[in-house]
Amino acid sequence: MGLESEPKEHRVPVRTGDIHKAIATTANALYDLLDEALMSHEPHDADEDCQFEEFAREMLRVLGSYPDQLTVSEEDAE
């Protein structure tokens, strides 16, 4: 009898009243999830279009273009 792995649950807790901190926390989580998803994405032929890969890579590019907006300083995090 094969053991089936339990579905992975992803949560992004955002406990702050500061909208900028909330956005930075959420955007960082999105970046990490997209990166993880791309690494575990099923490989396919290089000439085959994959809308998910296109979406994920574009989102990573956009998020990576604004590193200052994704950063919460340690004193702000408290």
C-alpha cells in the first residue's frame, strides 16, 4: 500500500496594521512560492509554450525589480 503525501498547505500570515509592511510580507511570500513552484514544475520541451512558466517568470522579474519595496527593516518588523 503506497503512502500518499498530504496536500501541502500554504499560509501567509500578515499581522500588521501597516499596509506597506503587509504588502512587503505578501510579495516576499509570493516570490518564494513562485520560485518553489518553478523549481518543481514538470520539465517539457524547450520549444513548448507553458503559460504557467511565462506567468511565474514574469512575476518574479517584476517583483525582483522592486527589492526596496519587498524589504521590511528589522526595526519596522517589530
